[in-house]
Amino acid sequence: MKSENDINPDENRVVKSLGDLLFNEKAKVTKVQSDNPEVQCRLLTLGLYPGVDIEVLRRAPMGDPLQVRSGTTLLSIRQHEALGIEVEPLI
């Protein structure tokens, strides 16, 4: 049974997909998933794994692909791949 004093730190957590982030928005990767195991493996190999900070640098004119920075690495990711990367925006 919950009391008024119970605090859940995850209640105020905002979760988005990488594809939903705006220009220059920074976030921390919380989950990487894909229906295609090869794509998921490639994303993890490129350094997109839980706990990594990421920033959206730019988007192509039609919104796909988007360029992101993870540490010192610049990556171009397709929108459908970015939708499978769950992030928590940094304030």
C-alpha cells in the first residue's frame, strides 16, 4: 500500500524517441531496439547504447536522415531507425 510519502523518481521522467528530438536537443539513450537484429547490432556497435549522451545536430531537408553526435562521433541515422532509440531529454 502506497503512502503520501512514497516518492517514485521515475514518475516525472520524460521518454522520447531519438526521432522526436529537436535541433540541438540533447538526451541520454535509455534503450535501443529494432525489429531487425542487424540494425540493432549496428547501432550498438556505432556507440548508441544505454547511458550515452547524444545531441541532434541537423536533419536533411525532408527530415531523413538526421545527424547526431555521440561523444566525438558523428552519425547519420534514418528516421525509422531513430524511432527505435529511446532517450531521456537532458535539461
